[in-house]
Amino acid sequence: MRTWLIGLGVAAACLVATWALLLLLARRLPPGTARDLAAFVPDCVTTVRRLRKDPRVPGRARLAIMIAGLWVMSPIDLIPEFLPIIGPLDDIVVIALALRYAARQVPRDVLLGAWPGDPRLLIRLLGGR
């Protein structure tokens, strides 16, 4: 039993160290597409949180946004997060679909006001209209 606990502790320490390293490396990315992609999921979570509280967002769009936010925060994923590159792919697809759905019902300036990142990335995601 003691060996299992030590192994579990080592695995948890490795996971935390990996997260810390990834955060450090993400902060050192140069401005551009790679940095925008690294910040995409956190920007989406911030946008979901802001739109959820905005009274100008209709109920159906708010529901779609809240479901997408819960999906991103859920520890259960279709693709495990620890897989490099493709791990967050299911989160990105779900949040992108929810934002595109909301964009049909929410004024563009409301969406852009809720987006903390580069507005060009959101405009490209929504179809550039």
C-alpha cells in the first residue's frame, strides 16, 4: 500500500510540474498565432463568464454558452487533456460551436466586448462577417 501511495504522489508531482512548465512556456511565447492559440481556451472561458451575466444575451444563447463553459470545466472529456496538441481539441470545438451559435443571436459588439483576447481571432472564428 505504501508503494502505491508513493507512486501516486510522484505521479501527482510530475503532473503539477508539467503544468507549471507549460504555463511558463506559454507566457514566453512571442506575440502571434501561437500565443493566440495558447490563450484561446482561457479567453473562451472568460467570454463565457462575461456573456452569462450580460442581460443583452437571449436565453437560448446563454444556455448554449453555459453548457459549453461547463464542458470546458468538466474533468471528463472525449479526448484526454494530457494528450499533447489534441487534448484540448474537444473543448475548442464545443466552445467554438457555442460562440458561433450565440453570434447569430447576440450583437457583434457584445461578443467583442466580452472577448479579452485579440478581436481578430474571434472575428475569424465567427466567420468574419
